[in-house]
Amino acid sequence: MNVSEAIHTRRAVRAYQSRSVEPAVVEALLTAAVQAPSAMNAQPWRFVVVQDTARLKRYSDIAKQLLLARDHGDNKAASYRDLLAAPEFNIFYDASTLIVLCAGERTPFSDADAWLAAANLMLAACEAGLGTCCIGFALGVLNTPEVKQELRIPPEGVAIAPVILGYPAAPSPIVPRAAPRIWSWLGR
């Protein structure tokens, strides 16, 4: 698979086999992640790998409580209320692995750098036949002092890009994409 194929076939996977991702595979994906561009070559990324499904279920339950307790004030968030209230819904979709891309401290470019590394990781995972999905719902719980301590994220550290990883239970459907919307193209 070449880069273009990975870009065009990678999908957000929300159904996984119970099979665990081997440590050597996770390490290879982390090696791919750190090849990402980094502003001023700061390479602020740090990683947390969680392969404990009971812990992930507990974090999911806490995350759902935190999300339901917040007043989002927008229609999109309100549409998720029923899903978040369902006891059987797991924000990590029962994936065997969560990789959290973090920064040692938040800087003007740390979030962008972490997301660039996450993109590399997800494309490398696609090439390896694995599924991934970014889990924005997890950010609240992953940045609580208690969970940061459990995950050994220092107080000044921050979880930025939670990505679940695993073997897909089935092929993910193709999601249509709009053509690029160009606001301007100067000097053409």
C-alpha cells in the first residue's frame, strides 16, 4: 500500500475484534508517528498506550458522566445525549488499544504537532490492516488529575489526541468527501 492508497482507504473504525494488537506493532506505529513534522523541531509528543479493556470501559463511563453533566449549548452535542446515556455505549468502541498522543506541556504548536503525529500513526495503522478512530469524547476524562496520575502523565502534561486502534470487525463504509473548497488561489 502506498501513501495515496492509505489516505484514500483509511476510515474511522467503530467496531473491533477482541484480538489485541501486538506490542511490536504498537511500537512500529509509534515510530511512524514520531516521523511527523514538528514546529521548530520541538517534537513535544509523548505517548500513553492503554491495552486494558476494563480500564478503558471505566474511563468510558467516567467520560460519559462528564459529558452529560456539561451544558454544551449546541444542537450537535445535544444529539449525542441519548448515545452517551446508553449504558452499553463505550466511547472507545471496545477497541483493544488506546494510544493517547500527549505533549509534555502545552505550547503554541503542541496540539498541531500531536495531531500531525496522530495522522502518521493512523495512516501506518491502515497500511498494517488495523483500524483507528479519534475519540474526542475522551479528552475530558484523560485530562482529569486522577486519570492523568493513573496514566503517568505529569501535571503539566496534556492529552491531546486519543486514538483507538485494533483489528476491524468488518470493513468500514466509504464516507463521501466533498471536493476541496478553495477560498482563494493567489498568483495563479
